[in-house]
Amino acid sequence: MKMRHVQTAIWQGWTANLLMIVLVSVAQADSIEGSFSNDFGELIYSRDAGLIGLKDQELAIGLFLNEDNNVIPHFTVSTEVLKDKLPIQFAIGGRGYFAALTEPDDDVVGVAFGASGRYKLPFDRLPVLGQFPIHIRSSIYFAPAITTSGSDIEIIDVDFVRGEIELTPRIHGFAGVRLFEFDRDPGDDTLLDSIIYGGASFTF
């Protein structure tokens, strides 16, 4: 019971900090991304991690909501490991989750590790597609039970494939397929998302 109170306090504190950072960062944000489907919505702010004293890294702060009233603030810190290697981009990093789940009713804090890759399709010379660069992106983050609170809970967050099109230099549209799950004992998993989604990002 005491641990549950601690987790709740952490979640509430993180939510408050998220709102404060968003308000401070909006005017200087590198990008704002919104994604949605019939089952969930997610908003992510991304910018240089110099805000928290980390050089040459990216900080992403997000909030995930779904139709079952699961609320999951999260943050990601990543660093690019293939710099200046266009058309391929590859990054590794860590992601923290502060989840308030409804089925079952539980608060879960977890730290995941993972990687993401992005590839620019070679359509530059085509008459129409050359005006709208297209990228294919994929990512995976996994938190083993040892890095999560609760009993034998694992977090699986996978973007299997995501297509992105540059509509303007500042606006990108995208669509993809994602699996987001809190894996427990057999038959007691919390599946947050496993569906095609779409969205857009705005760069400032």
C-alpha cells in the first residue's frame, strides 16, 4: 500500500512537471507531434535536451490517453549514433513511463531502453514525389520487469512501421502501425494500442 502511494505521488508530480515544461517550452519547441486513432490520442513535444543539461541529445515529452481512460505521461532521451549518414538515421535511448492504468487499476512506473531508425526513400528525381520527401521509420522500446514497478510487469512499445511525408518544410504527415502493451501474467495484460494510426508534426 505504501508503495502504491509513492507511485501515485510520482505520477502526480510528473504530470505537473510535464505541464510546466510544456508551457515553458512551447515558444522554443523544436517540434510538436499529435497522433490519433479511434482508440487513442497522443501529444509529444520534442526539442534539444540542452534544456536539462544534456548536449547533442533529444528530449521528447509526451502524454498518451486511450478510450479506457488510461493516462500515461512519458519522456524519451535519445542520441543519434549515425550522424551525417543520410539517407539513414539511427538513434538509441531510454524512455520513462508514469502510467495510471484502469484495467486493472494500477499505477506503473517503468524505464525502457530502445532504438529507432529512419530511412529516406530515393524519390528525389521523380516529378511529383520529389517535391514531397518520404521517410520510413521504425522504433522499439522495451522495459523488463526489473526496471518497472509492480509484479512482473514488462512494457512493450513498438512502432512496427511508420510512413512520413514532408508536406512543407515545417509540416509532416504520417501513418503507422503500433503495439503498446503492459505485459503481465498470462491473461492479465493491458493492451493500450495495437492499431493503425495517423497524425502530423509541426516544426518551429
